[in-house]
Amino acid sequence: MEELVESILDYVRADYTDYAIMINGEWGSGKTYFWNNKIRNKIDSLSFNGKKYTTIYMSLYGISNLEDISKKIYIETTQLMDKNMKKYMSSHDKTSIPEYAKTGLDMAHFFGAKQNGDRMDYDQFFSTDDKVLCFDDLERANVDVIDILGYINNFVEHDHIKTIIICNEKELATKLKSSNLEMKTFIATYLLDKEGTLLKADKPLVEKISEKIEYVFDKANDYERIKEKLIGETFEYAPQFSYIINGLLMRYESNPDLIRFLREHTNLITNTFIKSGTRNLRILKHALNDFKKIFETVNKFYPNTNLRVLQTMLIFTIAVSFEIKAGKITKDKFVNINTNEEYKSILVSSRVLMDNRQFYIKEFDNNYYFNFKSEYRYFKFIEVYVRTRIFDMKLFKNDMEMIIQTIDTEKLPGYKRLLTEEYWKISDDQFPDIVEEVIQNIKNGDLKLIEIVKLFAYFSYFSRRNLIDYDMPEIKKIFLDGMNKVFPNSEYCDNIDEEMSRIGIDVGEDMADILRYFHALNKELEKKMYRDRAEEIFKCIPMKIETFYEKFTTECMNTPILNYYDTSSMLQRITCASNEDIVKIKEMLIDRARKNTKALEVELPFIMSLKNVLLDYCKDKETSIKVVMLKEFANDLDSIIVLYSDIPKKSVFKRRKPTDFDNL
């Protein structure tokens, strides 16, 4: 880095130059920081051949025309000649004028205010051999790059002003190729058509258009030509990250605990930054700002947090920031991982079974936690904070309470150790006790149904390798009895494949019977779940009818919920509803059937039964508006029956016996 600084200073000190120099580096790599902290001050303090050099810095970011550049140069130059301003900056140890102040001064010029009340110092104004121009963010200007370089060439070639250009040439090349692409494609297509080569099958059309665009609009070659004329040397900026990171940490000096922690773990910051595979220091800066919030919140609410946990939080914050903000992954890669336990389960399955569906998690863990051992490696509240910019206190406290409970894996329940760790990490002394503990949990009905199924895979595996003293018939009986015991209080599992994918060993053929029995039990649990949901929803008729409409339209439009409800109960609810609600419920059922016929056709028996009970109910009733509405409700159910049974409408009416209500 010092060699690069000296090379730039050599260019400034040279008696005569008719070329500029370029500093090239990736976005966010610290080029501007390098200019401000390593180059600018040294040039401003440089005296050579009786000259004291002055730097004039301009960012081209957002510049929309060349006149804007001229204005910036004028403002920078006139401000530098202001004696009072020089005196103020010297006495207050200021090395540069804030952009906000420059804007104010620009307005002062515009409205006729004078600096010092003095005349313009034309000797100083026309002096060029003591100025060093620096143009930053060349690739971010909204002006044609060729035009900007031609503009800068006037200073370099005619006035011999020392000029430094800072840019990202990789992005510049992309910009040159992609600018006005639609217009270029249109013109290239037009020219190919005029030449009669557009539809020839000699090569792919896309390739022909691309070649024509490159031939007609070869801005890249124009750029290379003017660069060759203007730029004498190009320096590749490869930052010394340790130096820059130390500079980033200085902003936290006001927080003694945080700065001490960060300085003690600079190696973790640097290593994680390098492992990200980017040079984007801007993302690192944002990640450290995020960690400041995390560190302060942890210390406020959980001041005795384990040091290893804080270290892992630092790594995870930086790692997730780079993965998301550098565009390496889509934001939803982590969305469905809610706990450290789930993260580790996915990790175990991906390592043991080489599960490609979880390949990313394995790569993430191998990359950022390589040679760093920590049992707690995933923090949902941090992932959400980085991804959404919302610091969820509920998630934070959930994570922290779980950390307190699980930070020592030897205190974890035995079944969790089997499901979330590689089993071979358990010592031989501990293994028999864990096996017996899990067996007792299963016999007592302490575990969830899906956990018993997953644990069977492990015990089957252990039995096949003679790691336990149970044979397969005995193990199977224990697990089946345990499943029966826990079944009445279990909940339906709707993500079986995902859960089974987290098993960290090879599943044997003994699993077939257990899985078959589990699916049968789970099917019953599904029915119970829908029956409970149906009862909860339909009991809102008629007293909480608005709640019924909301729940039914949001939860049941493509779910055959009617299959799990009794028609007699439905009849009772409907007949107690108002006439208006009877019509509304009927129309809602018909609309629902039309929009989701395939998903709901299994409700056909319920609809036919409901039609019959409605007609039976109305048979002996005196004519009233409600009776007429209920009769129409029953008859209009024919439209749903047609949809569900795919029977011609007239045949439905043929099968229905005429009733006294047909003549109403």
C-alpha cells in the first residue's frame, strides 16, 4: 500500500506531465477512503520546487451534464481562495469542506454575496501547476463516459494539471455495453434486415444482433482509445483490510465495551470479511453498525451472555449481511429456518446424506464457521434484522432464552442431541444413558409423534450396527406403543418430507412399517384438525356472522372443510340465520365451488345431504320468506352438485323427486 502511495506522489511531484493516472478498484473496496486518508493529506502537505500543492476533489456520482462538473470545479476553487475560510479551517483542524457547506456557499455566490469582500485573486485563480484534480465515481456519472474523459483531457493535455481518476473499470465496461440497449437492438435489427441477413439461418439471431451492436456502437473501443491518450498509468487498488477495518472501528470509540470487544476480535471480522469473497467494505460498515445495535441490546437485557455466543453473533451478522446484500443469494434462503435447532438439523442431513436441497446451508456453514466451533450458530432475530431492517424484540428474547437453555449441549435432552447433532459426537460413556433416556421418553409419551418417527430411524440404525442391546422387534414394539400413547394429544404434521429430510443417518427398510403407521395416525390427526376448525368456524353462525364470513373466506375457499362437518349441525346454523345471511351463505358456497371445483369435489356427499335435509326441514313448514329462501337454497345447490359430479343439469333434476315447493 505504501508503494502505491509513493507512486502517486511521484506522479504529482513530476515536473511535467501530459497524462492523468487512474486508481481502479471494486465498488465498496475503500478507494475513496484511501484517497481521503492516505493520499489527499499527503498531497496537500507536499511542497516541491517552491510549490505547495492543493487538491480539488469531485465526485461524479449523479452528474447529468458537463456543466455540473464546471460548477463543482469553480465552487471548490473559489472556496480554496477564501482567506477567512482557510483561517477557519486551519484553526478548527478541518481538512475538507462538508458538502452541505458547499451547497450554502454556492447559493451565496448565486445571490451575490462576496467572500471576504475582497477582489478575486486572479494570480491564484489562473495558477494550474499547484493544483491536483481528483475525479471519483467515473462509472456512476449520468453522462457519456467518453464525453467526460474528453472534458478531463482538456485539463491534462492543455493545462498539464495533475489529475487522478478513481473508478471501477469492471462496472464501467458493463455500463458501456448495456447503455441504450433497446435502441441499439432496434437499429441493429433494422440494419440486418436491410442487408438481407436477418432471417438467414447461418448463425443464431441473438448472436447476429450482438455482433452488429458491437460493430456499430463500439463504445468500448472508443473508451480504450481515449484512455490510451489520457491515462498514463492505471493502479489497481488492493486494500490492506486490516488498516481499513481499524479505521472503521474508530467510529465506535464512544462505546468502550463495544470498541474493546471489536478490537479484541479484529481477526474474526477480517477473516469473515475475506471469506465473503467480496471486497465491499461498504457492506462490512453496515454490518458493524448492525452489530452495534445487537451488542448493545444483548448487554442491556442479557449482560452475562457467554463470550462464545457474542463471537458467533459477530460472525453471523457479517456473514448474513454479505450473503444477502452482495446479491450472492435471494433473501428468502433463510426465511424458513426459524431456530438454531432447525439449522443444525438441516446441516446434519446435508452432511450425512449429501442432501443437495440443503447444499447452500452446508456451504454457508463450512465457509464462515470453518475452524470455529460453536454449538449455537444461527440467530433468527439477526437474520430478520439484516433482511428486513426490523429488530424484533420478541424474536430476540426467544433466541436468547433458547441460548440460555441450550448453550451447554450436555444439558440438552438426549432426544434433542440425537436429532440436532452428529451422533458420533456423543462420548461412549454418555451414549448408553442417552439411549435409555430416549426409550423412557417414548414409553412415557413425552415426545411429539414426528420426533418418535425420526428417532426410530436412529435406533434402527444403532441396532443394525450393534450399538444398542435392543433387537428390531423389541424396538418396533416400544416405538409403536409410544406412538399410540402420544397420539391422542398430538397435532397434524403437514411437512413430513421436510421433517424426514433432517434425519442425519441412512434410513433403513425397517422404517417402512413405522412410516405407514405414522401416516395412518397423521391422517386421523388431519381429520381431527379440520373437524375442530370446522366447528370453530361454523359455530359463529348466526351470532358472530361477520367472524364466520372472514374466517370462511380466508381459510376455507379451497379447503374441503364441509367434509368434516355434520349436515344436521349445518342445518341448525343456517335455519337460525337471517334471511339476508341465508342468501349470502348460499351465494358464497356456489362461488367457492365454481372457483375451486377440483379441490372441493370431494364435498359432493355433504352438498347432496345438505340439500335433502333442507328440503325435509321445509316440507311441513308454513310458507314464509325464510322458508322460501331455504327452499331456494336447497334447489340452488344443484349447481354445485353439477360441478362436483360432472352430470348434466337436467339429469340432476330427473333424479330429484318433485316437492310441494316447486309450485311456489
